[in-house]
Amino acid sequence: MKLTTKFTLWYFAIMLVVLLTGGYIVYYEIQDKISRVEVARHQRLNDLIAEQVRRGGDYSNSPTRKRATVTVIPADSVPRGGSSYYTRGIDWNPEFQVNEYRLMVTSYYQIKGQYYRITTYSFIPSFYQLLPGVVDSFKWILLMLLVLVIVSAGLIPKYILAPFKRTLKVIQSFDVKQHSAIRLPQTRTSEFLELNVFLEKMTEKAREDYQSLKEFTENASHELQTPTAIIRGKLDLLMESDIRDEQAILIAEMQNALERLSRIHSSLTLLTKLENQEYDGSSPVCISVLARGILDSFDELIEMKSLRLDAKIAEKVYVPLNPALADLLLTNLVSNAIRHNEAPAGERGWIMVNLAKEGLMISNSGREPQVPVMELFERFKKGNPGGDSIGIGLAIVRQICDLTGFTIQYQFHDGIHTLAVGFTDRVPASRLLQNLGLPLHHVKTVT
Amino acid sequence: MLIIEDNQELARNIRDFLGREGYICESSETVEGATEKLTLFQYDCILLDIGLPDGSGIGLLNLIRSEHKESNVLIISAKNALDDKIIGLEKGADDYITKPFHLAELHARIRAVYRRKNLGGTNIVEFNEISLNTDTFEARVAGKLLDTTPKEFDLLLYFIVNKNRVLSRQAIAAHLWGDYTDNLANFDFVYQHVKNLRRKISNAGGLDYIGTVYGLGYKFNSHQDG
């Protein structure tokens, strides 16, 4: 939910509470005020009648006596304390022939030694008649407020949140690899200012950490590669000196170990670089052309292992990927399929490559792996522990996929290894495995 | 040849190896020393390490390109960083090799660069009855065209350039398949390629120069008795 929507909803809730309470207060205030005014008027009238009585004379036709009753009362029935009180309630209004709300004021006077009770009344609008008016006016107020809040909710946040949005934009485009510190827009809002200061600090720290990590990787790479290069050179030279057969074997074994060391090292460096996202540039690369080229380059190896290659490559499949990484991804997948290809006795091994807009599937015949297939994506995990590989090719493949937002799945079924890479979110690798399932005739092929 | 490399042992490896090929090598460990040598002498080929103790080798490239237009420059770097490679090649280096490399590979690269620049068009490598055209990738034995695959051609060229040297299977694999040979059981393939190549040469009537060195690899012997 948007911040503005939240604010608006809260405003509505508060407004509703305030208006309801306000309505209640207004209603009672009006009711009270009307009563008071009426009571004051009648008291004045009563005073006037008392004055007329004091003066003497016939006032029975005077308009003041229209709704007045003047009664002489014995002294003991004068209530102690107050000289006046009022009552109200529903009563019959003979003028309108209807029951109405009546206010009656009774006052006591002592005139010329006698006690008088003077009572006057009038019909006033009932409070129930007032209520719809109050409700109506508050309805209009509520409506007006609603319109105002909605309109302002659309306009004001644009102005208030503008610095926040600008900050967000800067942060979204932040890249730990960038060489300069981020520049956040100026703002007078203290919260945003605080946020900006924090973000500036944090991104600066991230940048520094990234730089030092990168430097470390590069230094480690440099420092390790040089001694490896020296040893390799010395062995190259030693090989040419006059050596005995046993020594030759020793040198060969050293060469092998050295080769492994150097491969592990360069692969790990590559993985680190991938993790640090040092390969950017996600302009679309035509993977169809790339795939053809790579299959061509592996042609001889495929032939040497007498494998059958069945490639279905759709034209013009573009994926947003660094070309070097795309190359690495395909090379690793294809060479993996060649390397771990093993067909049952008497059959010919095969590789099937299927590239479509949605993704890539590479299947090959092979032995059952000794660990669950999805674990093969981990570093140094090998399906065949005795093999020559160092078990890092698929880790690199997965890293590239993670980096690019591709999905990847590995499946082993019935002597068939299948790796699926889904290029889009819509069609994940698992769907590819279901939909582009292998035609069965490949399994049964016998040479 | 000038070897600009801060690691003395590595520089000595290169000097020893190339010295046997008849190259006259000098080496320098610093930018300063290299600058002095470059202003005083002319070199056919310069091997340049990027990471030097007193500066980057990239800076030296500018000097080399302004003063020594004819020299071939080959960058040696431990950083397999794409940036270095691109900058290096843009600034006028002729090729780029990443540590750790096989000395035979370095030699092959030097020769390739030299061929490209100095022979001006006639890119023919000849050895006795074998001749290789590095432009058209045609291999001929006594004038007869050999039907070689690109990898076999590459292999033969590698052998001839590094003749009379023991080439380990690792070095050959690295040469043929580059840095990412990781996933390939490459030694079997090396064996296959060498076998096929030998068969093709002898079928065409060439001598069998390629010999197996016990435990280590192969060797192209120029002194064949027959």
C-alpha cells in the first residue's frame, strides 16, 4: 500500500471520529442554547406580567396573557429557595392541533402582600426535529473534507515526498563498482536528511569494502599465479634436461598437480569475480550464434568420443548477458555434457542441445551420479569422485544463472542427464523440463 | 628481446628457455630500468609484465609505442582481468598471455606475433618437407595438401615452433583448448590428436618427426634418421 493511501485512510478514520463526536456536541449545544434563550424570554415575560399585576388594571386581553396563567397562592405553597423553574415536554398544541414540544416557565412573586404564581409557556422545535439538520450539515462537511483530502493526497505528497523519491532514484542506480560517491539531493525535511546521511555513509562503506575485496582478489590472484608460473617454467626446463624414466614420471605427476592447482585457482578467482558482479553489461547477446560457434569448436571432441550430437537451435535468441559470461555458460554446459558422457555397453553416447526463446536444455547419456543431482551445483561436488574434474564447472554455471536471473535445474532420469536453463521468469527451468521433455527415441538408439 | 618482469625467477625461466632458441635476451625488473634500456637500445620483441614494483607496465607501453614502433610487445599478466587485456591491446600491445603459462606457449605466441608483423604477408612456416600457411590454415607435406582439422593444424604448428622440445600433455591441451580446459578429459584428446596427425603426415609421405617422451608428452625431433 502506498504511503499516501495509508495516510489518507488514517485521516478518514480520525475525521469520522471527530465528526461523530462533533455532531453529538453540536446537537446538545443547540438544544441547550434554545432552552436557555426560551427560558430567559419567558422569565422576562413573567416579570412583565408581575409588573402589570402590581400596577393593577385589566390586562386579560393583553397579548402578554395569551399563554399565561396567573394564580394567587397561599404563602406556604411558595417553594423555598428558587423563585422560578422550568419544565419541558410533549404537550397538546391546540393552535396547531398537534402534540408538540412545550417549554413552561413558572415564577413566583410577592406583590402587595400576596403571593402569585405566574406560568407562561411556548412550543419550541423538538430536539428530534433538530437532529436531521445537524446530521445533514455534518454530512456536507464530511463530504467536503473527503474531497479535499483525496485531492490533497494526490497533490501534496508529490511535493513533500519529492526529495525522498529523488533519493530512491539515486540509490536504485547505485552500483558498488562505481568510482565516485553517490550524490543525494538537498532537503529541508529532517527525516529525509537523516536518511540521506545514513545512505551516504552506508554506500560509501559498501564501495570501500567492495574495493578492498576486489584488491584482495586481484592481489591473491597475482601473488599465487607468479609462483605457479615459476614452478611450471622450471618443470618445462627440467623436462628437457637429461632425465631418467622414473624422474619423468615424477615430473609428469607434478605437472598434473600443478595443472589442477592452477585450474582450481583460476576458477575460484572467476567465481569471486562473478560474486562481486564484476561482469556487467547486460545488453542482449545473440545466444544462437554463440551456441553454434561453441558446438562447432567442440566438434572434434564430440567426434573423438564418437558421440551423436543433436542440436535444435532456434534463430535469433537474445538474452541479456555479458558475452564473456554467455560463452562461459555454454562452454561449461557443453563440455560437461561431453566429459561426463557415458553410454551403456554397446550403445553410442549422445548429446542433445535444444535452444529456444524460453531457455536452453542440454541432455546427455551418462552414468548415475553418486550424489543428488542438485548438489552437483556446489563447489567441489562431483558425481564421480575419482574423475579428473575439479567439480567447479557447474558452480560457475549456477553463479552465472543467479547473476542474470536465469533459473537452472538438473535432472537425472533413466540414464539421461538433463540441464535446463530458463531465460525468463515466466518459464522457469522446471517448466522447461516438463514441457520440452526428451523424445524417447534417443534413449533407445543402438549403434 | 627485452623481458620486463619483476620476478627474477620467472624472468630467468623465460631467458633460459628462449636463450636455447637462440634469442638474445635482456631483462629488467623495474619500470625505471626498463625505461633506461628502452631509450638506449632497440629490441625486436618486448615481454611486458603489467604489475611492476614501481608502476604499471601500461605506462611503459606508451613509451614503447612512441619510441619503438617496430618492436613486438607481448603483455604478461597475472591479472586475468578483462580491463587490462583490453587496455593493453588498445595501447598497442600485440598479444596478451596470462600467468601461469607454459614456456612453449609463450614461445609460440612470440613467434606468431613476429610472423604477423615481420614477414609481411608470406605467412608460411616451413620445416623440411612440411610447410604451413598460417593464413589459409593449409598444411602441405612435400607440396601435397594435408587434410587437417583446425586443431591438428594448430598442433602441428605448435610442434614445429617448439621443435626439439619436450611438450607436456598439459601444455598441448592448454594450447589447443585455452584456459577453460577444466572440464575436458583433455589428455585422451591430446593423444588422439597426435595420433591422427602422425598418421596423416606419414600417409602423405612425410617423416614421422613426432616422438613420444616416456611419461611426459611428445617431442618434434628435427634430427630424424629416417
